Amino acid sequence: MKLERTVSGLRRELAGAPRPVALVPTMGALHEGHLTLIRRAREQGATVVVSIFVNPAQFGPREDLAAYPRDEERDARLAAEVGADLLFVPPAEEVYPPGFDSRVEVGGVSAELEGDPAHRGPEHFRGVATVVAKLFNMVGPDVALFGQKDAQQALVIRKLARDLDFGVRIEVVPTVRDRDGLALSTRNGYLTAAERERALALSRALRAAEALVEGGELETDRVLEAARAELEQAAVVPEYLELRSAADLSPAERVDGEVLMCVAARVGPARLIDNVILRAPAEPTLDTRPLTGAAT
Ligand code: AMP
């Protein structure tokens, strides 16, 4: 695996590289969620590029930019083990040189949930879209892989790629969880054992909602109530707990088609997010009752 820190070095390295090129953008501190994305990229790409960049533009002034864990040596070893060909680790000045003064703003889905000023706010996805657009221009990937764990981010990036004709296929990889259900996240590392126990309420809430929908409950109020009860039991107060259309994040009136249940909550020092896609059980389309005899 090659390591590059400059855009010119990256471009030189990729000039004659076999295609398709698959890109996995990360902020490092790699865990099994990231490694699953890289393994999937390996299946798809002849050249696998992993980027590590803790992007200051997507952190709010009161967020954890300074505390965010960094361990390049360990990340490089893990990325190489799962098959990355090229690790791109630019310093901040390479991505945002003096005088850098542009932002990419994706409309629609960006303003909801995480993008709401009551939560992370509009700067967050502006920062994400800007750095991802730059990475797409630097790498020119054929496919880029993102995690369902950050469902709204995946929707924003799909829209970015489509609206600005990046000509890259966006693949979304299912959320990787610990055995007890907790969605893997770098920020889980901020939790004490007791906080981690409380954090399990997020995935329990989503599972309770999922079980209800699988049983045929389609009323959003009841589904939300079941999830809220799990959070309350662990004294976790959600920043939001919502049911939205999985396609465009518009409010879901009923569990109809694919509905995204998403939750954000602070547990101790960590702000955690999680989500699940709920699907109403399929109606039988044929009469499956057994024949009991011919009607005469
Ligand atoms: P991050 O380093 O947190 O910016 O994440 C880099 C990529 O890994 C993003 O596309 C995330 O959605 C994805 N990711 C993070 N955690 C998980 C997880 N538990 N399962 C699957 N993908 C994940």
C-alpha cells in the first residue's frame, strides 16, 4: 500500500492505475465499520483508495474536532490488511490552502435533521459536501462507498454526485454493529462502561420499532412511542427521534414503503446517531387459503 499526502502525488499515483477506482473517504480511527467499507471496495475496484482526513469544515465550534482520535500508524496497518492500495492522508493545508474560500451547498435533504440549526446546523453538510466534492475531483473514482450509519450523509452525497455530474456511483453499505447492537462509531470511544450500557438504548429503540412494524403496526405515533419508551428507560433524552421517508427525508405519515427511523442523542460526552430502515410487511398478493373442496 502506498501513502500519499499531496494532491499532486495522489494524481501521479492514480494516473495509470487500473480502473475501476473505488474510494472510501474516512476520518480515520478505523473500526470494523470502515474496514467493511474497504473490503467491499476491494470487491468492486481494481484500485482501492482510502482517504483519512479529519475535516475541520464539518465540525461546529462546540464539537469534538480537537479531541477526535488520530492514529495514522494503526490506520495504515488496518487499511493495508483489508486490501487498500493507496492511503491518502493530506494535512489540512493541502485541502484548505491559504485563501481557500469556497463551499459546496447541497439543497433539499441537507437542511433536515443533522442540518437543522437546532442540531449540528447547516455548516455540517456544507463541510461534508465540500470535502467530498474535492475528494471526488482529486481521485476521480468510479465508485465511492459510504455507510448507512450516516444515512442522511449518504443521501446528501448521492444528491451531490447526481446534481453536479460527478459520474461516480455511490454505494451505501449496511451499518456494522457490535454483538450487543451498538452501531460502531469512533465516538463510542468517548464512553465509559456505564455510558456505553446506556448508549445501547439507541439500538434497542430502533429494534423495538422494527419489531412493531414487522408485526404489522403502521401508525407512526405507536412506532415512535415504542422507541421512545426504550430511550426513557435508560434516561436517554433524544435530540431527535423521527420517522422520515428513506428517499428524501420528508416526514412519514405512516410506515409506507421504506421509512427511515433516525435518532440522535447525547450520552455522556458523546453525541451518537443511529438509524434503521423500516419496511411494512408485504401484503399477500394472492389468496393463499387452502382449497377445501369444490363449490357446486
Ligand atoms: P467517518 O470516519 O466516521 O467519517 O466514517 C467514514 C465512513 O464510514 C462513512 O461513510 C461512515 O458512514 C462509515 N461508517 C462509520 N461507522 C460505520 C458503521 N458502524 N457501519 C458502516 N459504516 C460506517
